[in-house]
Amino acid sequence: MKAADIMTKEVLMIRSSATVAQAIALMQNKKIRSLIVTPNDEGDAYGIVTETDIVYGVTARGKDPEQVRVHQIMTKPCVAVNPDLSIANVARLFAETGIQKAPVIKDQLVGIISVTDILMKIKVTPLSSKDILSQRIGEALLHSRICRDAEEQIAQESAIAWDVLEQLQAESNLTG
């Protein structure tokens, strides 16, 4: 699998001259955590501004987001990924550089890829309903009190199991 197979194709962008307040508004509106910063001209590199850049570079320093420009806090040039790069190599690149997302570029911007994209595409066997039930009962039992009487303990554990089963059924009814 390659970066192009799992990347997000719709990329939201912002100009480097925009205010951080404009970036925040766009991020809040679209419920995203970063924006790609458009190059100023054809030979210029892409940049990226993230929620961390904003929190550390503006909020933590008591600066007014209306007065700070994106170019003052963004990362530029940013690490970019080739769409033909394998997912393993993208993950390795992220681990080595400490980043969590990067634009996908081949001559031009074609998408963005993140650690979340990678995590969500890993093939694993989904938990069966039996596994989920066992897990939830186990978690509930961890927080229950221990009884001295064995019969009372069994009755308590049975009641907890029924409560968990009823909760799962209620959740299933809400989503199904």
C-alpha cells in the first residue's frame, strides 16, 4: 500500500499572509488540526500550520491571533511525502522527524497524509461482539468490590455482567 492509497485528497489551504485568527476559524469550522500554507510563487515551497503551532506560538505567549500572521508561526518548508512512498516508509519518516502529518506532493499538491490515516488503514481482525462483551465485563469487574462469601461474589459478578450486557444492547439500539 502506498501513500496515495490512504491520503486525504481534499486539502484545505491558507495563505501565509492570513492571520492566525483566520486559520483558527477555518480549522474550527472544518474540524481539522492543520492547514497547508500555499507557496507564495511557483518556485516556493509549501508550508504547514498546525494546532500545536498556534497553541505554542500564539496562545502560550499571550499573543493576539488577530495580530499574528500564519507565516510567523508555520513550518516552511515542511516535510513532504511522495504519493508512491510505501506506508511503512511514511510511518518511518513520521517517526524519524516527529511529525504527524505531511502534504503529499508529486509536481503539485495531491493530498495530505497523517498518522491517523495510517492507523485506520492497518489491517487487523475486528473484535467480535463476544470479545467486546468479555472486555467490558472484565473492566467492570476490576472496579467492583470483593465479597468474602463465594456465593455473594458470584451473584455480584453475574449482576455486573447483566448490567454490561444491557448497556451494550442499549448502545446497539442507539447506533443501529
